[in-house]
Amino acid sequence: MELIRTTTKSTTDFADLFPIDKALMRVLVVSGYYDNGSIVQLLEMLKKSGHKRAALEFVVIVDAFASRCYSNSNVLSDLAAINRKIRKIFSHERSGIYLAKTSPLFHPKGYLVESKNDGRFVLGSLNLTSKGLTKNEELILSLSYSVAGKGKKNKIAQDFKYYIDDLFKRDVLTRLDCVDAKKTASSSLRDVLISGRLFSEFKAQDPFRFDLDLPDEVVKEISSLNPMLESKTTNTISIAKIIEDERNGLGIKIPHSTVIKSQWKKYCLQSCYGYWAPQCYLESIEKELAKKSDAKNPFYTAIISIISNEERRVFQALEKVCQTISEGIKVDFPGSNWNYSNPVELQNGWNKWLLLFKRKAENSEYIKRLSSGVSNVSVPDVWCDPISKDEFESSIFDAMIYEWQKSGDNESRNVPASRVLNELDPSIPFSDIESLSDRIDEYIDEKCGEELFHWDYEAPE
């Protein structure tokens, strides 16, 4: 039996935790969190000569909602593909990847491998993630035992196997090939909230501006250095302006976007982490954001195409602008030194900018966020921290109450707020967070969380 601090081991692969060179019969894994690469590592270990056995039992159990399978179809698809490989290779009836739904959080971490005679069991803080194995400081207890033995170590391993058996008996596990993200029942408020998404307005720096790196004393002054610069000198210049300017630039017109009003926020409740949206409204939000993207895409598509195809001409126009600025600095700020007065420095600066620009232009997700002006992320699993959990849940309840009070006697235009009030009881005024929280908990116990935000419901226009 050995207590191990992972940072003292040069372990880079989960297979390194199980130095059993005999043919394995059983591999059981439970972990709150995982990454696909770590599951694949274990699978590759088992596919090696001596371990690839049709009768081998390979079971991986992870937290259902921490997995994001219920809120992200791509995550579900990727994990389901690994599950299919496991099921194809190992014919044991229990082999596969399972999502566990326990309340409020499925958070154990344990790893057991057995050959016919020998076993290794690892228990501790280590999740089934490469970060947990190679970067975090984790503490694990590792013990080797004889499968047929009667000692304490054997009993600990046997209890872990009983625990796995109990999970199957309790009917809290769903194998990946049986998961339907739109038909999963939420059994707690955590399930409902973590299956949604958090949206925020994307305030990215304009990727089509070139950083001039002007001296501080120049930036502070009103600009007369070049008509391309804004009236109050900024430290950047618009490449779009250079492209469109007929006198000093390329004189190429870029189609500018029309202003489109998107109503994506009506499907969200404003929380302390951003605009939270239930899973059932994500498709509606995507449609709203697509309107903004469609309006702005012609501009971004055109400018990316022009810079890519007219790279040399764009630089030559920028070079002319910088020459004018350099001459102005010499006259108005005789003691100032500007790096880009040197043509070699300007060329180096442009090359760096161009490299970064191309990376962004090739990133379709970045362009999508830029066009829509909105980004979204998974809901963080704050339920491990009571303070963060209370803050997040309270902010959701507070947003509902605010929407109801704002609408007065009329139905709220906010879709989730309207739906919740309609589903609970429109005749009961909820004016405080505590009573609303209690009623929602009762509702989820009686029915299921998805019904709380039924996706066929629409708030009034």
C-alpha cells in the first residue's frame, strides 16, 4: 500500500498507474470529471497484446452533467464514438462509458484493474483527466492485492466492486449509446442549470487594426499627423480604412453591415456569471444570433479576402501612411523616437500582425463570435463550493423575480421567466428568493427539470 503525490511521479499516461503485465480481466473507473484522451489512453492499454480480450469488463463511470453530454451535441457525439469502440472490442455486457446521475453531484474517484490473480486499486483526488495526472498536485492511495486473497487490501478492492454493482442496481447509470440529450430528465436544480449555457457579449478588440506603438507624448495630442488617424490620436490604425481610402489606400469598397436587432437575451436569465439559457432554448438563441452573423459576415468575408489576396498592396499603403506619420513626428515632436520610422521595424511589425490575423481568420469559431458579437461557455460546476453555488442559484432566482416585477400585470417578455411563472402558478406572487427556491425544488421533485422550461413555450412579443 502506497500513498502517492502525483507531482513526485513522472507519470504521463493513466496506464502507468497499473503496472500489471498479465492479461487483464476487469477495469473499473469512476470519476466526476474526465477528458476523452485519458479514456482513450486506457483503451489503448487494453488493446495491447495480452489485454485485448472479448470477455474483459471495461467500465468507465463519470458525472452526467459535468460530462456536458446533455448540453453539447458535439461532446455527446465524441464520447459516444469512444463508447462504440469499447463496446465493439469488449463483449462483456457491462463494458462501456456510463453517465451517473446522483444528487447533487457524482464526485468519487477510483480505479481498479484485475488480472486473473492480481489486482491494483487506486483511490484519491485524481480525476480521469490529463491535467489531473500531469499538472495538478493530487494525492492517491495505491494498493496491490491478490484477487483470491482475504486480507484488508483485498477487502477494500472488493468493497469498491460492490459499490460499482450498487450503482447499476440503483438505476442511476445511463450508457452512452442509450443517451438522448433532449429526453434526459433532470432530477435536481443543479441538473437543470448545468445543462444550460452561459452567454456574454463578445467585446473583442477589432482584429483589423494595426498597432502603431506610437510614443506616449504623440498619443496624448490631437492628431494632424495623417488623415487616416482618428482626431484624437490612438495607438492603432484601421486596416479597413486603408483598404477603402481612395487617395492614400487601395480604394476598394468593403460592404458594411446593416444594424440588426437580435432578441437572444429574451431566452436568458441574467446571472452572476453571465446570461444563462436553459438547454431547450439554445436552438432559438442560435437562430437569433445567426441574424446578426448574416448581417456582418459580408464585411468580415470581404476584408479577410482582400488582406489575403492583396497582402503586398495593403502593406505598401500602410507604409505610406507610416512615412507621413514619421515626418509629422519629426516636425511636431523632434525629441521622440518611433520604431516604425525604420522600414525594417515596420516590416517586422507587419509580419507579426499578419501572422496573428491569419490565425484568427482561419478560426471559424472566432469569426462566428466576432460576427454575432456573443460568445458562450458551459456552466461551471460551482456545486462543489457552497458559496459559489448559492450565489449562482440566487442570481437566477433574482433575475426571475425582477422580470416578473418589471412586467407588472402583463406576462413577462422574458421566455424562461414567463415559462416558470406559468408552470408554477401565475396566481402566487413570488417576491423573495427563498420561497421561489423552495417551490422550484418541489416542482422538480414532483415532475422533472426540463418541464420547468418547456421548449414549445413562447413568451408574448
